[in-house]
Amino acid sequence: MSATSTLAMTHLVPLAKDLDENKVTPGVLGFIVFAVIGGAVWLLMKSMNKHMKRVNFEEAPEEPGKAPAAASTEGAKGEERTA
């Protein structure tokens, strides 16, 4: 052991003796539940990022008179077919 670790242990041992034996702590079960929730959140965020990358968003034109180029060409083709 190095001098630093020995010094740290001598300071931590009195703190451990002050721990109340009747006090309830989360323990291993609390850590496991917290770790599972953290893993679930990580997986959900990963899935959300994957789905958000697939989103194709085109902003609507600001002027009501202008239509998008793709919509106007499709409308003209549809009119030619029915006529």
C-alpha cells in the first residue's frame, strides 16, 4: 500500500464507526434498481435519436399564395390524367 492509501484508510475508518447500524440504506437492491432505470433511459434515448434521424421535415411556405414546387407539379400531373 502506498502512503496516500494508508492515510486515506486511517481517515475513513473513524467515519465508518460513526455509521448508525439501525439506519436504513438503499443497499445493493437500490443500486440495481437505479442501474436498470439508468440503462432503460439510455436505451430509450438511443432509440429516440435513431427515429429522429429518420424524420424528413420540410417547412411550409410563409406566403399563403405560394405552394411548394413538388405539390404544384403533382397537382398538374393529376389534372392532366383526369382530363
